[in-house]
Amino acid sequence: MVDIYLQAFATVLMPQNLIAMTLGALWGLLAGALPGISTSMGVVLLLSFTYTLSPMTAFVLLIGAYLGGITGGSITSILFGIPGEPSSVPTVIEGHALAKQGRAAYAMWVYLLCSIFGGLFSVFVMILATPLIANFALRFGPPEYFALTVLGLSVVSGLSGGSMLKGFLSCFFGLFLATVGTDGITGEERFTFDTVTLLGGINFVVAMVGLLAVSEIFIEAEEPFKEYKGGVEYRGLLGELPPFSLFKKYWLTMIRSPIIGTIVGALPGAGATIAAFLAYGEAARTAKHEPEKFGKGAVEGLMAAECANNASTGGSMTILLSLGIPGSNTTAMLVAAFMIHGMQPGPLLLSTRPDIIYGIFVAMLLTNLLLLVLTGTAIRLFLELNRLPYSVFSAAIMILCVIGAFGLNNSVDDLFLMFGFSVIGYFMRKFGVPVAPCILALVLGDLAELSLRRSLLLSGGSPLGLVSSPISVILLAGALFSIVYPLFKKPKMLDGV
Amino acid sequence: MKKGEIVFFAICVAFFGFMFYEGLDLAGQGRAGEIGSGLWPLLAIGASALFSVALLISSVKKYRGEGTAEDRTPEAIAEQKRQRITVTLSVVTFLIYMVVIPWLGFIFSTLVYIPVFALALGERRKSVLLISPFLLTGIIVAVFAKFITIPFPKGVGIFAEFSRLFY
């Protein structure tokens, strides 16, 4: 076993592979940071370059882009309030709030260290517990998926902001938005009002950019004119690096979040978004230190979300490598990469090409460390962006949002949809309705509905089918608990509603 | 603000009420033994409508309980007016930008949008208003259109010809 790992290290550390890893990570960071360019799109764009590369170099390049994309999604989230990825929405809520308090550098270091910790944790779990996680994920059928989505939505809705009613209104609005378009089972058109634009449904990137990023600029426009966005103070590495005591203080979050991330990442179709929201919701629910700061710049929330979304990469890769099932869009792209090089991911690959499997393990380990160095070096550079005149800075964010929304389908209609969501987002924020549950519900709505309908089909229409397995019972009980718990724990949350 | 909240939740009630009415057409559609296309959206809209009604009632109660008398200083009224004007201008300029972008193409519309939006936010420095549109547009076209090759709106007629020189 040691020989295999030593050989894998030797292969991955070859100059061409190190260059590929660095280029992939840089590209991934850029793709993840820009709204409208998802990590999966970043990986797809690199796929065509891998035809001529050796299999190991190709995978090192793509792994770099994958992990870089997940890590980079949080850079613009913290600095500008633009989520590069749906999984970065909790990071926008807490990280951007910290940045607005003049603690951008601190938030960036917390995010980076937690991301890398989560990533490394999941790689070690992937190496040690691949068979266990794969078996557990295989037990998930439609009822379990439905229960998982209900848990994710209830955790976020129940704890988002000062009013549960507003959280649930936002959540159900998101679930409604997810039903717009063609029904995946019957082919029926729903709420399309005979428009072609809505036939394919509402793209969550368009909604996300409008609800979060553009509406943020409208909210900021209410403030008196300022020449610059905010503080860009950087007191050097030692001055900004979070103390070890911070991680000691939140040790439970640091352990729980990567576990959630790895397990949820291993579930096909779940991925980094549910992982980040679940871990964030759990951190908010069980917060002992400064729970009132959630939504206003809670370091614990930022840590939970970042640990979990990066940890999901290891979980996704585990079931890809052991079962050949892609756990996320991006790992689905990696299946294509395997096929380009004449391989089929799955149980047989471990015995036929152990060099590739162990090489991928080592590449993921080293890429996480490389990302720590690359992003850590660039933090000061990212912060300098705040020196742009505020008016131009806002215009630049608006233009980036337009590019992101237009680039998805090359469609002007998406721009108008984004504009509509930005106005809705502005009024939601103005009247204290949180936008995060709406976005999560929009992302998960399809999965929730299809899982429910498939469960009912399997059980012949009996709702008891939804609680037919211990896993779904536990998950649904968790959902119920997450709704009921805040009512007793924080009764003031319902004041005035 | 309280009046605004009442109006907001009243609009929510009306919107979800209308959508529920529209969704009733979907009820019962689907194959035998299947719950159909309508149940899930009706559940989501119905719950949204109920929450909106609850929030509307709560807002009205709060408004009545706290009374309508608001001791606002002339400065506060002027500040609120300034906020409304700035936000309205930002929203309108953004909307116009999206309306003209398919016709004028990305470069021309962005060159005009940046200074107009900056002016709407209160920017008055001439150097910023004159230099930033060219600098920002140039960087964005170079990075996104040339390097990453993301599709940009080209515009029509002469504007499309101009855009093709760059992307």
C-alpha cells in the first residue's frame, strides 16, 4: 500500500503534472469566483485540452480546476457579495457582512483555512472510508432524498433571520419558482404563460445573481455617497491570520461541518450546495457563542459553510471512483474525462488502474495545499479591488452580473428575468424577508418534487412510503426538530410576526 | 416603512392568489396512479399565500398598534427622499441598460451605462466619470470576450459591425 502511494506521489510531483495542477487551480479559482461561470463549466472548458495529455496529467489538471472552482466561489462572495457558486450563498450572508464591517482580510483567511481544512478532511476520509461511504450512499432512494431536501430547507428556513414566517414564505416562494417550466415527469407546462423563455424553467444562476448581487447594489445605493467601498486595511499575514483559539472555540463546528460535507457530497445529486446550507443551518441552530450574529457576520457560520462545501468534493469523488456514480455536475464532467482516456470509473477501476485512482487521491491532497498557497498569496491582491471608486465598483458588479446572466444561454430574456429578481430581492431584503431560503428552495425544488412523486409512485400513492426506512425517518425527524427547536430556544425570533 | 410593508405583503397575497388560481388548471393532470403536475406547485403556492396573509395581518396589527403618528424630522424626510431618488435612478438606469444592450451591443451600451450609473449614485469626479468607462469596458472585453470567449451581445446594424471588430 505504501509503495502505491509513494509511486502516486512520484507521478503527481513530476514537473508537467505540477504545472497542470497549478494552471488548473488558477483557472478553477477564476471560474469559481466569476458569477455565471460555474465550476462545472470551468471543468468542461478544460476537457477539450486533455485529449492530448497523458491520463494522469489530464486528471491532475481537472482536479485542480474542480477544487479551485469550489474554493474560488467564495472570493467574490466575501468581497463583493456575489456568490460565484450556489454553495457560496451562506458565505455571502456571513462573509460579506464581515467584509462590510471592515474585516474582509480576516474573513478571507477564515474562509481559506476552513476551505482547505474541509477539503483535506474529505480527502483523508475518501482514502480511508471509500467503501463505507459508497455503501451508505447506495441506500438512498427517492424517500430518503425527499427527506434530505426537506431537512435542508427546514434548517435554513427555520433559522434565517428574525422571523420564521418570513423564512418559510421565502422558502415556499422558491419551491414555487422551481415548478415553473416543463414538468419533468408528465411534460406538462406549468406557469409558463405561453412563453418560450420559461419552458426550461427559471435558471437558478439568473435568480441567484438577481436576488443576491444586484439587489445588494440597490440596497447599497440608499447609503450616502462614498468614494470607496470600504476598508482595505491589511495588517500583514500575522496581523490578519485568525488565531488558533478561534478554531479551538468552534471545534465542534470544525469537526461537524466537514463530516456533513463529506456525507452529503457522497449522495448523488446533493452536492456542495446542500452540504453548505446544512452545515450552516446546524451551526446556527447549535451556536453557543454569539448566536445573535448569524446573518450579520457570524464567523462560525462562515466556518461551517466553507468547511462543508469543500468537504463535499471528497464525498463526490468517493462515489465516482468507487461506484462510477457522479455526485455532482462537476464529477459528471469527470466521467467524460475518464471516457476520453478509455476508462470507465467504477469498482473495477481500482483493480485495473490503481495508479490513476491513487494518483487522484494524491492530486486532491496536494491541490488543496497548493490552493492554500495560491489563494493565501493573492488575498492582498483581491483586497486591493476595494480601492476602486465605489461608483465604478458598483457598475462593474452590475456588468459582471449582466455578463453572467447573458452568458448562460446567450439570451436577453435571462437579463430581464435577472432584473425582475433583483427588484424582488430588493423588496424582500427591505421588508426583512430572507433571500437564502428562496435560493436554496429554487435549487432543491426539482429534486424534492421528483423524489416525492417517485416515492409515492413506488408506494402506490401511500404517504407512508415516505417514512419506510430508518434513514428517511431520522432525516424527517431532524427537519421537524429544526422547525420546532427555535420556537422554544429563541422565542423572541417570532416577535412581531 | 410600515405602510410599505403592508403594501408589500398585500401584493404577495394578490400574486400568490392569482398563481393559485392559475395552478388549479394543473390539478388532476397526470397519469393514473401518479399525483400529477399540479399538487406540488399548489402546495407551494398555497403555503406561500397563507404565510403572506399571516404576515399581512401581523403588519396591519403592528401599524394599528403603534399608530400612524411618526415624529420625523425634516432631515429624516429629506434623507428618505434622497434614498428613494437614488434607488429609483439606479434601477431605471439598469433597466435601460438591459433594454438597449441587444440593440447597441455590449461596448457602446456599457460605455454609456458606467458614467450614467455612477452619476446616479452621486459620483461627481470628472476623472472617474471620463476614464473609468473606457478602462472598465476594455478590461471586461479583453478578459471575458477575448480570453474566456463568453458570448456578448453584439447589437444590430452598424453596432454589430463595430462589435465584430472586438469579439
